[in-house]
Amino acid sequence: MNKEALCHIPKSNYAYAYKLDELHIRLRTAKDDLEEVTLFYGNKFNWQNKKSGQMQKVYQDKYYDYYEYRLQLEDTRLGYYFGLKKGEEYLFLTEVGLEKSFNDDMAYCYYFQYPFINAEDVHKQPSWLQHAIFYEIFVERFFNGDVANSPIPLTPWEDNPTPKSFLGGDLKGIIKKLDYLENLGINAIYLTPIFEAPSNHKYDTVDYMRIDTYFGDEKIFEELVLKAHQKGMKIILDAVFNHCGMAFAPFQDVVQKGRASKYYDWFFIEGEKVILEPPNYLTFSQVPYMPKLNTAHPEVREYLFSVVRYWTKTYGIDGWRLDVSDEIEHGFWRAFRELVKGINQEVVIIGENWHNAYPWLMGDQFDSVMNYPLTKLMGDYFARKAIDAKAFKEQLTSLYMRYPKQVNEGMLNLLDSHDTERFLTLCQEDKASLKNAVAFLFGYIGIPCTYYGTEIGMIGEYDPGCRKGFDWCEAHWDQDVYHYYKRLIAIRKQEKVLQTGEMSLFYQGKLFVMRRYDQEAMIDIVINQTQGPLTYEIAYRGKKEGGRCEEVLYNTPINQKDSLVIPAGHTYYIKIINS
């Protein structure tokens, strides 16, 4: 028995409350090491009536197996430990380590415990989130709906952008294109920052209480929210609270008055006065015109929270995306969540975290984060072709096991964004690889998010290339990609199992397979990322007598009972139907 590989941590992603009466217990072991894992569990105050159950091996990555057991509990004051079997060897894993026997008379000193499931500790997300189809709009590049408020000089819409060019996109432009988004199947819109700022990206905020004049005004924003809501669409705003713009009035007050300014402690300044070149103050990255805010300062918090109250209450927005969220202290985000959820429990909170975000996803801070580790993995498999189906499955498993189930269900999954190169560019314009990636995205657990223009085949290198104006000339669109997106979105919305079902991952030869299933349905998403056709032997686990299969993405006929040829560079959605 490989003892060193064993891992269990109470009250973590290895033991968490999924619901008020449902506890999920996980155990990590070495890959293909154990024959059997048993969970012994019972009420701490009624231990003599403890029970046991066989844990299921639910996932496997390159090095480890992961076992899971889901408990339905009336009384959640739980004690538990594990029984591990390999050949003739049988050991008990307890809180104090591995034991050859378990003394029930001393159980309280040895078992792991989950003391009680408190309602406030259960990670809960907005009820609409799992049904959402997100679309990210870089506002300045989507559509110019009101030329009267356009910047001067204005770069021609079709030109390649520069870091400082303005093309004239605005809120009125989004209003005019809501029908396009509705027709595509979008029901949640994430807007990059819209508050007053001098740049085209608006991440250098000057006034958090005003809509940037190049984008419109508060009345137009109110119209956007109202009309989006009438179409069943949510509006999510970008909150830039880690830093501000250099022209932010409190920072300018410090520039003028130095330490005598009442705003001096709103920032991180070394010395009696501000030195701009080189900066003697903390900034976002190494960008002098974005001073970092001291969000631990009570006055800064109250100012930013007043911003949150205003936009959330006054305009009824549906969520906040939090820029550079991992550089702000946890206490700020806990207070932020309490404020937001106090206004409306259905407002979503999505962090921008590029790495393991578990410390922010324990139910007391964010609902979700932008799933950039998944973006990287999709790039490795579909675009860079750096890993095969087996490695993709293994690395996806490792990523999935970082988080509790409900966290995975709410992750914002994206191929690309305003902070990455366009995915089709990353694919070296290999459309088949893009389509396979999109098919994976809309089948994977979590929330699919499309960056504006990816659905029509737009290309572009990293900023500013990825921020080109949306090409509204339909003759220039890749109609195949566009209609493929529409079809996948329609399937995602039609098939409940893709929104809320369970997931398993495996590979069959060089085919990658993702299975989504629940009590009523099962869909195998089979991806051929090779240069030749491959045969998939259809697994009929749970198929009742008289059941059948359908391929629902291309409506490909399935003539053979148990196999289907997957063409090179294609994905099939194989639905198992029990009749």
C-alpha cells in the first residue's frame, strides 16, 4: 500500500457540505493501488450505531485515484474514518494517521469530524447560474450605436487597433445588437468596465459613479439593463477595485498635497509626496497610471461599497466580475459578499483568478472565478496539441478535484478573453480544432462563456490584436463556425443533463470522452483530435432494454449497434435514450 499518497483534509475540497443535509467525502490514494475503500461514519453522539459504505472510485489522474461518498444526513454532527484494503493488508486511516485497528471506545480521539453543517457555510450560488450562457463584450469594440458620443480622433472600425486607439463602441451599440445576442442564444452578458476612464479599456477608473461619456450615460445604461432583462438576459459589470486611474480625484489630491492629503493612506506611497517617474507607489502590475488602492482602509472600503450599493440597487444589475481579485485581502471580499448578497442573493460574484482559487471559493467570498487553468488546458490539447487525450483527461481530473462539486458547477469557462490571444489564432487558424474546443466547452461542467467575435471566426494576437472591432459584415463571417456555435448553444439549453448533470472523463484509444449523465439522460461527448477517423465503441452503461442512441450535434445516423466512426477533427454528441 502506497501510504505516502493518501490524502484527506476535513472541511476542504475533500470534505464539504453540498447542501444543508448532504455531505461529500473524498479520499485520494495512489493510482491503481487499493482494491477497496470503506467509509465508516456515524453521529458523534450516537457512535455505537455507526454505519459503513463502499466508496466509489470516481476519478483518476496521472498519479492518483479519487474516491467519493455522498451522505444524506438528518443530523450532521458527523465522525468518520476510512478502511483501506490491498491484498491481505487492511489499515484504517484516521485523524491521527494509519492504524491496524480502530478502538470505538476511543473513537472521539481518532475519527475525522464534520462538526455541523451551518447554513451560512454551504457554498450557494444564484439559482440561474447553471443555466447561463455567458458572452463577454469589450464595450469599446462591439458596436458604435451613437456616433455623437464617439471620441475624436476615431480610428476606422475595420482597422487593426493599437493600445490607445478608439473605435467608438458604446452602450447604445449593445442595445442595438441585443437581438443578435438573443438569436445566438446568449442569456448573460459580461461587460468590461464602463465607468469613466481615459483609456479604451476603462481599467483605469476616474469616477466609479459615472458611466464613461464615450459609452453613454446612466439613462442609456438603465435602458440596456431593462431591455436585456426583457429578453431574459443578465448584465454583469466589471469591478476594478484593486487599483484606480491616475486621474482618480483622491489620488490627484495626494499628488498635489503629499502626506497632508486626507487620501494619503488610500494608497501605498513611500515617502512624503508622490513621485511619478519612477513611481514611488504600488501599482497594478508595473503600470504607473494605475495606482493600487489600499482596500483595507475603512474609508476606501466604504467608498467602494457605496459604488457597489449604487449600481446594484439603482439599476438592478445581476453580477460583478472582480478584476485582479486575488491581490485584494480576503476580508474585503467577505464584506463585499455580505453587502452584495444582502441586496440580492441572486447577484453573481465572479473573481478574476488565474491559478488555484480555492481560498476564495469556500462560500464566504466568490460564487465563481474565470477558469483560466481550464483555458490553458484547452489550449494545450486543442490548439498547441501539446498533450494527447489521455493527458488531457488526467489534467482535467486534477483541475476538477481542486474544488467542491458546486464550485465546479459554477466556474466561468472560457476559450479566450480580452486578456488572451484569440483561440482561433492560438489554433493557427485550424478551424477543426476550434470547433472541437467549442464542443468541449459547451459540454463541460460549469458555465460556458464566449468572447465577442469568436463565434464568427475572428482572429487576433494578444492585446491589442484580440480587441479588434466586431466585424458586422456577415459576408466576412465564418458561417460554419457561427452556426456550429448556435447549434451547440441550443443543445446546451435543450439538454438539462449538460447544465446540471454529473460528469465522468475517460479516453478510448486516442479519443477523448466526456460523459454527462443524470437519472434521466446520458450524453457521451466524443472528441477526435487526430488526423484520421477513429471508431468509438459506445458504452451502454445503464441502458435499459429497448434503448437507443442518437448523435445530436450533426444528427449523424448510428447504423451499428455498438460503435460509431468519428471523423478526423470532429466531435460527436451521442445521446443514450432509454425508452
